[in-house]
Amino acid sequence: MSAIDERRRFERTSTSIRVEITHAAFGTIIGFAHDISDGGASVKIDNQPLPPIGTLVDVKFRKMVGAINLEPVRMRVMHENRNVVGLMFI
């Protein structure tokens, strides 16, 4: 199954949630999810390097006040386009 097929298997919900993407090699990158589904999230990252495709990262989603998930969730970087990365829950 191609990445495009995978992205369309789940209904997407538009949002603007702060996302903290963490990896030992590059520290923490801050972005904003502009859509999210049961399969993953599309995250816009400004003025920071994008993590390489295939990288496993730990992700926290945050509301204006408090975290949506207290413990980070493991996700994989599936694609990138300009300053947007596609993350898939694993």
C-alpha cells in the first residue's frame, strides 16, 4: 500500500495543536498540527530543520493550557514537503 493510500484511510480533522517532536539526535522541534487523524498528523515546522523520513520520534501534543498526552507517543516521519512533515502513529 502506498503512503497516499495510508493517508486517506483515516478521516482527517483540521486543528491547530502545538506539537513537540523529540529525538536524541536533534533535540526538540516545535511545530503545529494542521490536521490529525487516527493514523497520524500533518505538522507544520517553521525555521527549524525537518527530521529525516523514516525517523522514529517521540511526540507530545499540547493545548493552550496543558498537554493532550502526558507521555510522548512514538511516531514515524513518513514524508516531508517544504516545511510540513507527515507523522504516523506506530
